[in-house]
Amino acid sequence: MINADLHIHSMMSPDSREDIDSICLKAMELGLKTIAISDHYEFYWPDRHHDVFNPKHVEEEQKIIEKARIRYNGELNILFAIEIGQPHFDYHNSLKLISSFDFDFILASFHKVGGSDLMSHDYVDVEDRKKTLSAYLDGLLVMASLFDFDSLAHLDLIKRYSLKAGHIERIEDEEERVRRILRALAMRGKALEINTSLLRDYDEPMPGEKVLSWFREEGGCMITVGSDAHKADHIAYGFDRIEEMLCRCGFDGYYIYEGRKKKFIGFEREDLCLN
């Protein structure tokens, strides 16, 4: 059983209303040992600004987590994490943010192409779809190659939004470009996240099994698992399907991070992983 969910959003993210106690109680009910509160911190295109994301916002989150650690001491390991979106849009301030706090775990993600959110792009026009996918892969490669983080979140997020438009964009169609991203992660010792949120609407996580096998072929060995839950009911969603998928791709466990230091958690079923 995968008993660590390293991608959970609380009410400190603009797109969640879930309080920390609801999250912790649900996690314990599910038998989880470790959770990471990985709330959003978005960087925007240079000509845009968003008042929600600032160091005071992170300070408040840290205090909430510290209090929760006291309340649930010994019952649940609660990590102070962050999901940083588009750090390459403001490289200097993204590094300043990281150095200002003692994060346990840092996710890097890419939500915005050309300054606008992926969900707002037009996936109907073929040329627009190609341009969006190309720009998305370019941004992922920059992040994977340069930025300071622990795990790259939902590698093929574009799949989620194009799927809703009925014209699914699969990064598998750009194998060599995707492999460059995976190779960069492997060479830098960074983890790849298996994000299960898409399993609520589709038959595979982000990324799917093919990309996961490519990561292994490119020398990647570190995997983190996250539900990307914005509601307590979505915590650890689909985790029962991930363990066997990881084993099929040559992984015999997953990683958690505490104080930015990785810890390997091996699968307990010896008959599951035969590699």
C-alpha cells in the first residue's frame, strides 16, 4: 500500500476550501502515514501580477501546519511543502522564496503557457493545439534542467484540459522531446510525480505508463505519488492502482521527502515486484 500522499491542497490555495483538520482526519481514516500540504504558489508572466501569492501567505501556511503537527503528533507525519508554478517566469524570486523557508518538499509545475492558464487554451484548432503542446514541453524542459525542486508535478497536465475539450493531447506523441525532459530529471537526481487526479475522469494518471517506463529507461529512479486533492474526499484517490503500475515499469517503491532529504519506501509485497 502506498501510504504517503505528497500533493494535497488546503484552503491556503485559492482553488481549495479544505481546512487542515479535515485533511488530517481523512488521511488518518485512509491509513496514510505521511501527507504533504503542497499549496500553490504561482509565478506569472512578467506583465502580470497576483496579490495572493507572497511570502506572508506562505508564513501563514507554515503556522497552520506547525499547529497541526502538535495536534496530530505521533498519528500523522505532516510535511510543509509547496507547489511552485512556472518558477522559470521569475527565476530570481522563485529561488528567493525557496531560501526563505524550511520546506520539506518542493513540487515544480507548469500551469501557464504564454502567460495564460492551460485550461483557457483552445484545443479545437489543430495549429493552436500544436503550438500549445510545443510551448508546454519547452517550459517543462527549462524547469527540469534548471530549477531547484524535488519532484516534477503532473508532467502531462495538458492531457487533462485537452481531454475536456474532446481533443486529447498526448505528450507520448513527442517521444524524443519528452525523453529530454525525463533525462534532465534523471541526470539531476530529481523525482517524477505520479499524479492520480486524472483517474477521477480518465483511465490513467499523469503521466501514464508509457512515459513512466521512459523515465526508467532514461535512468530515473525516484517517484513521488500525489493525489493533487483539493477536497478531503480526493486524498489518495486511485493509489490502489499505482503500486502495480510502478512495478511493471521497474520501480520497487517510491520516495518521500523531509527537510528536502529523500527517503525510499519499498513495497512490502515481495511477489509484486519481480524485477
